[in-house]
Amino acid sequence: MRIEGIVFDLDGTLADTEPLHIDTWLVILNNLGLKFDESWMHQWIGLSDRLVAEHVCEHFLKNQSVEGLQQLKQQTYRNRAITEVKLFDQVEDYLNEITQFVPVALATNSSQDDVSAVFQATNLQRHLKVIVTANDVSNLKPHPEPYQSASFKLGLEPSLCFALEDSPAGIHSAKSAGLFAIGVENSHPSEKLKETNLIFSDTPKALAYILDVLKSN
């Protein structure tokens, strides 16, 4: 298998941020009188804050502006992320090795400011040659544009890249763009990730597979 680049999702894939995203939304919505729980929030994993805010304002908080709710969530998240976010186990070690073989990119539905907060909390940025955030594209995942953009910015055809993802929306984005999609069950069970080419139970196992492939190239 010829692989010349890797494009990673961020939230729930490299960085253990999904619990913080969920808790931030639940605290904000609870303060606004909405008693949602984690199971309700799980349907939004991998989708943008904009979509969550639009849904909530349309169905539950008709007097609340979408922009205001989105901004409140994102600023609250950033303030917490700087001190609370961590990468999944062994991510740093594997990226140190993987980047000796191929360049790596990030393709995320998160905003540039959200990503910057994660960078302040971790050493992730030093491994990345290309970063594609919500600010850099016209269409978010599950549209293929984020993965297309990341691949082309690496100077590679998408078919020469692996994608690593934790959500159905992200996997659909990567597959539609033409990448070989690898899923991890950090946020969703395997039955939700059926569109992937391969599925692993967690990020370290997926990164170990990617490294083995690169070593055998």
C-alpha cells in the first residue's frame, strides 16, 4: 500500500477533547434551562458547533441568537481547553516516528481559535505540516472539502493519504475525498463507523498500524 501522507482529525482522534466539548455544551444549555444529557450530545460528535447552535435555537431557544450561543460555547471551551485538554496516550511518541516517514496534516471542523487552544495545551502543532480548520473551508465535514484541502496542501493526491477519524461525519468526508479512512472507536461504536476501510478500538492501535505500513513501504 503506497501512502505518502496522513491527515488526522483532531477532536476525539488525536486529542481527548470530546468529553470537554460535551460537558461545555451541557453546562451552558443547563444554565439556559435545557436539561440535556450526554446521550443527547453524542449525536453531535464530529459535527460543528454551528449545527448544534442552529438546532437548539430553532427547536428550544427561539429568542437566542445562533451566533451568540455558538460564541458563548466556543469561548467557554477555549478557556477550559488551555488547561484541561490532553492528547490520547502515545500520540506524541507515534507522531515523532510517523513524521520521519511522511508529512502529516490536520483536518478539523473546529475553529482556528479552538484549535489554537488545544495547541496551547499540547505539543501537537510541531508535528503538523498543514492545518485545515473550519475557518479555511466553505464546507465542513461530512463534505469532502476539509480532506481534499488538507491533501492538496500537502501536495498529494487524496488517494495517497490515510485519514484517521472517530466520527461518521469525518469518515464520510475522508472517504468522499478519496482517502483511505481508518476509524477509531473513541467516540462511536464500530457499527456507527461502517464506512471506514479499517476500524481500531483506540488511537494508539490505529497509529501502530499506520507506522507499520509506513515502515513496510
